[in-house]
Amino acid sequence: MSKSCPELLREAANLIEEALSRSPTAPAAPVTPAAQSQQIPAAQSRTPVQAEVARLFAPYNIGARRNMTRRPAQVQVSRRSYTHTVCCLADHNADKIPSVLFKAELLTSGLGEQKVTFSGNDHDPMVITNKLMEVFPKLQQGGGFEFLKLVGSTRSLNLALLQCPSTGYTLAYLKDTSTMIGQATIYIRPLQQDLPLDCESSRPASGPVIPCITCQKEVPFSEMKLHRLSCNGTPMQESEREQEGGQSEENDSETALVSDSVPVRPETSAKSAVVPAVIVNEELDRKETDSEWKLIKEPTQAAKVFKENLLREHATGKPLRMKMDVRDSEEDRERELLLFYKQQQEWACPLHCTLVGDVAIGEGVMRYFMKTIISKLQLGFSLDLGGMGRTLLFEGEPDHLVPAASEALIESNLFRVAGRMLAHTFLHDGPHVTGLSPAVIHVLFNGDPEMAIVVTEDCPDLHIRSIIELLEHEDLTPEQKDTVSDLSMSWDLPAVTKTNRRWLHNKLLLHAVVGRTMRQIKQLRKGLKDVMVWPLLTSRPDVVPLLFPKMAGMQFTPQKKITWPVEDSDDDDFDLDTTCRITGFLRMFIETASSGTLAQLLTFWVGWEMLPPELRVEISGGTLPTSSTCFETLKLPAHFKLYMDFEKALVAAIKSTGFGLV
């Protein structure tokens, strides 16, 4: 029976192996160098099969033969360099990331942000110290240094200290993953004292010397940006220009001034070239004036300057006309207000307010409108917009108010309307909504919701608050666990356990206060931007408390801002005894009245709950007290003989809905 091809090949392979095993192996003998060359061919004697295999796989053996002839590879020495971006600060108490402008000032002073390469032993702290002293020589005056890194979200500006090991800061410590530095910038802060900030640049100035278009001082090209930040706009005198190295000639100084700042053609006279230079300077002065509020230290004065600039810029715009008919019902008047603020308008344009059905005119009418707007936001609208009777846009405890979680109000875009109302009254120096939760204010101005400080009082829903407060106890009954778990799982949070009790408490409270009001807060933010006060509030965080004051800070106390009638005043119809008696009654009323009653008196007196620089009192011949809100004047009748009658009449007057005289 014939064999198959694989069987034949197997037999051939077996025969070859037997032949190889039978070949005698010569005993090894010492080989001399002279005979080594003669034995190499014998050692390389191969069978035909081996020769064929060697021929087929010859291309693959070239690299192996080359490697056999190479010298042994040297042991690779590990590189001990570390490159990282560092920023050296000047303030030894700094805990915030410096602004872009201040970083430029730090860099000019030999500090600031640089990329540094450290080389040396990873465990030697002097490697870092010596390199930093070389890059930042002024750091030697700080009495040591410490490292900081950014903490929080990407928008955070807070710096946290990197704890110094017992051996000092080393490269091994910075490379350690437990420090969680990564590619983040390392901030260096002096340990004991501030570093000097002088204007001497650590690097030589580069570029040609060019004149400043404002002060005409010749400044190197690389330093012009920094010079523009501190330029006061005062032109240099010829003597100063000579001291700076400039070459002044004996021709007209005005012609030289123009030729340095504005290119002039040969056929153009110097007189015709003066006008463009003046226009440029006027535009620069206007820009500096518009940004003056950023440099004012006092927040009240900074807000005043900003609002004046904004109103002046839109003084020629289309006026805003607000009307209200006092004969309409309260709901109809509220609809008029909401309709007015739902329109898309330039809210910084001049405002004209009209009370239809009332003889009142003047600034007092505008105050009445602003006071009405804020009272509706603070206390609620009579309109039933959410199916709950009275419509509250903000709910909760005093100083813990949060936007109402009503889907109807959100869909109606009423919180954007509320933002416009808040900013519009602020723009016209009107009253404010008081008692807003600090957590809501934090998120409103682009704060990280996870970083908001939320307390239990911020939760307006008493039922939800009671469930969250259960997590403050370590031991929960099965019924309490079920109640908490039902709430947490409805908000896509896990059920309560012994290990996540505190974490779940914080998450539930954060969602109840911030998570459920994020859409309302976004609408409020849009409303503030519509009135164009957003740049002020974001650039000057110290102005925010003026827009959203605490209710405790709005408590009214007797003020010494009242101008009392004097003997030589125009009230000649009343003798001195009558004037002293009536003014004495008013003094007693102010000193004994509550804060709420004083707020009502101030509203009756000037039109809103904002104290003017001065309050005036006059004696009149009427029956009941009246006021002239435009002139901040309270007119008191002279016929009262007893304080009880005076108090009763004044309380009735301030609780009335009318102005009296406006």
C-alpha cells in the first residue's frame, strides 16, 4: 500500500535525525590561536539539511551576527531633570491667583510666571532652592518660601498650600502622584515678608524706542504696554525730553508734539495735523473716564460713577415711558408693570413715569414706581400666576430667600423680568430686595455650585427640610430610612446608608437649594445683563452687597439727617411754641417707633425706603400730615395739642395708599 506524502516526509526526517545521532563527536581539545583559524571551517561543517535551512533563513541571521560583533551596551544613566511652570508671588499672605495685569507687573519686577528646569538629585531639597534663587533673586529676601496650587473648579481663583515635608521640597515630592500637581502651575509665596515690586525689569528692554501718544515720553517697544497702564496723560516738557535722551530742536514745541504723534505728509502743515491728535486724546480720556469706577476703592462711589456713565451714554436714546392708572385694580396695575418689563428695550435710556388719575408729578412718581416694583418682588404679586393664590417669586426665611420652584413662573420667564426690575431700580438708586440667600448670590455671579455654602435655613420647603434634618442623627429607624431614600432616589441620588449619611445630607441640601433653582438663577442673570449692570457686578464683587443687602442691614433707626424748622424760616404763620411742640411730637414718634413703622414713615416722606442726604420738616395748616416726596419734605399740621392725637393721625397717614402732595 502506497504511503502518503506526509508519511514519507516524516520517515525522511526520522532517518536524518538517526544519521545525525550516529555521527561521532570529537572530544574538545585546547585550541591555540594559531590553529584556531584552521579549525573554524571544520566547526562549520554541516549536513545538507542544515545547509539548506541556513540558506533559506540567511536574511534573518544577518542582524544576529551584527549584534554578536557589537560591544556591550553601556548602562544608561537616568536623567534627573524636571521642568515645570512656576509663578513667584510678592505677597506673603497671597491666597488668590493674580490677575493678568498684575502678572505682567510681577514679571517686570523679576518675579511672575516662568518655566524652570530643575536638574540634580531627586531627594536633595537644595536642588529646588538653589534653582529658584537663581531664577528669582528677590526670593532671597522673603525669609524662605512655600508652594501653593490651584484648588476648586477651573474658574476658581483660590490657592491652597502644599504641605512642606520634613526634608523640605524635593523633586521626588513634586513628582509624586499623591501631591496631585500634574501640569498645574506651582505658585511660590514668600514665607516671612513681602517681596519688593520695583519697576526695574529683570530683562533688558528690546525693540526700538517709540513715543507714547498720550504723554509723548519715549519708551522702549517691549515696555510700551506696561507704560500705557500707568500713563497719566501729562505731556512731557522739552527739558524732560532732553533728559530722556530725545533730540529737541528750537522750532515750535507744538509742531514737534504733533510730528511725534501723527504722521504728517510734506505738503501738510502742522496746524492741520493738530486736530487728529486732539481727537485721539479725547477718545483716550473718554475711555479712561468710563473705566474710572474700576479704580475707586469705595464700592458705593464706584457704583455711582458707573451708573452715571451708563446713564450719560444713553441719555440721547429713546425714553422709556412707564404708566400706571391708580384707578385700576391692584392686579391690573401689576399686569402693567410686568408687561412693561417683558419688552425688549434699552433699559439705560431716560425713564419717564406717569400716574394716570393722580395729580402727582416729578421725581416722587418715579420713586413710587420703584418702591412698588421692589415691594412686589419682596412680598409677592396679587396675581395668581402659579395657581397658589398670591404669587411669590422669592420664598423662605429672612436672609435665606431663594427663587420659587414654580414651573409656571419659569415657563413665563418671570425671573428674567425680576432680574430686569432689580437692575433697573439699582440703576436709578432705588430700593433693593433684601434677604437673598448667600448661596443663591454665589451661584448667580458664576460661582461654582459645589462650592456654595448652604445651610438648612436656605431650604424653603419645610417638609423637605424635615427629611434632610433626619440625616443629622446617626441612628435612623427603618421608617426614617425609607423616607430619606424615597426623597434621594427621586432626585437620582443613592439610598441612605451608614457610610454615606453625611455625604447624602450635603447633596440633598445642595439640590434642594441650588439644584432646583438653577433655571431661575440663569433667568435672573440674563435680566441683570439686559440692564447692562453686569460688568460692574462681576468686576467689583464688593458692589454686590449693595444690590442684595441683608435684611438685618436694612433695619431703620433714628437718624440725625432731619432739617428742622428754624426761627427765621418761611413758616411765619406759626409761633415758636407751636413749632417746638409739633417737632417734639415727631422726635418722640421717631425715637419710640419700631423699625417697620420707621420704614413706612420714610416711604411716606420721600417715596421709597432709601434715606436721602437730607430730610426736611415743615409746619402746615392742614388736617392730616402730608409730604412732598420730590423735595423730601414732611408737612405736619399745627393744630395738635396732645401727642396721642398726633401719633394717631401720623400712623393713619403713613399707612394710606396716597401720596398727599407729591
